[in-house]
Amino acid sequence: MKRVFFCISLYVSVACFGVDITIPPGATAVWLANELKRADVIQNAYFFRLYMHQNRVTNRIHQGTFSIEKNTPYADIIDIVTGKKQQLIRVTIPEGFTLNEIATRLHATGVISDPEEFLDFIHNKNAQVISDQLATESIASHEGLFFADTYYFQKNMPFSQVYTSLTNPIIEQLVPEYTRYDAPPLSFYDTLILASIIEKEAGTPSEMPLISGVFHNRLRKNMPLGSCPTVGYALGEPRKKQLLYTDLTVESPYNTYKYAGLPPTPIAAPSKTAFLAALSPAETPYLYFVAKNDGSGTHFFSKTLTEHLTNQQNTLLTQTQ
């Protein structure tokens, strides 16, 4: 019998193309063999069941969606459906992504089956579960709670597992940094909110502490933050490059030109660098900054509104040249 199975394995060793096989919870060896046969992954369901029985794996079938090439050797199929050979999808969540953008990327890479259902799952989940682990703070939204990093997921993973993977780094990496400070300038959640704004404003990580210093100065003086990315978020256009003056009149708590203080939630996923900058701002006399728009990602900083307007004018002149 061993020789027969060995010959069968050799016979089906020529790969053709991948077929997605979705295995439900509690699937039996009979079900799997028939499904593989139906999808033309294998040629004989009976021989495959015998192979599974001989190798004592009939009760080790995993649920999930697996991509299996036609005519894959039986041994390799078993490794896949029992989890011995993990099929992982590499997904990078960039800094500055919103929840909607994260859901779209997870769907595009095959990690989740439906972005809208995933967002509904998130919105129906109590964010207080996260805050209980942070500092018993009231957290209004999951925006900003998905950490920007590179992850490895299985295809069509349960939403709960994806959620845990994306939120755990906040607790494991950012909370310890926050608790190291005896007297942090802001609460944890407010630090996260400010970090998300710094992330969207900064064109280079080296300027993040300085930008943070400007925002902390404005918060202390009860001045509006005047952050364009928060207005873009309010407009539902987080990637909008240039705002119109009419955009600055939008009625929203995220309009930091109109209302002083921080917006109610983060506006994107901040990096650890942005979080540390929000937690430990540079000491600076500046109250204003404007992008140089010269490709460097850096800014002109100024102490007074007059200086700021001059810098803005110089920037516009540079753009028109």
C-alpha cells in the first residue's frame, strides 16, 4: 500500500494553477476529498481519503480558505489543510492610513472577504475594551487604533483575529512608552490623536518633534491647531493635497481651523515615531509652520503670524517659478 500511495503522489506532482478551497468548521475527510475532486485539484477522492487515513490526519483539517494548485502532491495538500504549511499573506499598513483605507487594503490582498462587513464589525465592537487595557480612558472610535506595521495573515481570516492582530501592537508598543513618563503632557488617547495629526503633517520623521512642539504651544495658548489634514478628514478626503478657503468653513469638530483643541478622535494610524513626538515635543518658540514644497518634506517655522504669512508667500512664489 505504501508503494501505491507513493506512485500516486508522483503521478499528481505536476502543478497547473491555483484553486481556492474554502473549508468550513468541522469538515470531514470525506467532504474534503469530494471537494478537492469537484475542483479538479485531485483526480480520485477515494485514494485521497485512504492517504489521509494512513497518515492519521483525518481529524486535523483546518477551517479557512486555501489556494491549492491542481495536481499538487497529496503530501503537500495535507501540509496545507492541516496548517503544517502556512499560507500567509504579507500586508503592510502604512502610517497615515485611515480605517477605510486599511479595510480596502485588507480586502485587496485577500485577508478579508468584504471591507464593508469588516468596518461594520469594527464599529459595532466596543472600543472601551481597548481603553480598559490602556488607561481606563474613554475612547470614542477605533480610528487610529490599528497600528501601522507589516503583518502576515491567512486568507479570509475571521474578523476578530484580524482585529486583535492590528490592535495588539498599540498595547504592546505604545502603552509602555506612555507609562514611562511620570507627567505626560496629554492623556494617552489625546497623545494618540495628536500623533495622528503629526503623522499627516510631517514630511520627514526628523521634524516630528518640532511640529509637535508647535501644536503643544498652540494647545497651551488655546489657539486652533489649524491643521489641514484634520479638515481633509472632516471632508471625507484624507488624501486631499490642497484645501480651498471654502473647505476651512466646514462645520465639523475635526475642523481645527474653526475650533480650538484636539479633534474628538485620531484621523489616521500614527507611527511609533509620531507617537513619541506627541509625547515628548521639542521645546520651541514657534507657533506656525508651512511646507516648503521643494520635495524635501521640510517646513518653514515661524514665531509670529507676520513671519508665517511671509513664508507662505515665499512658498507660493517658489511654486509658480
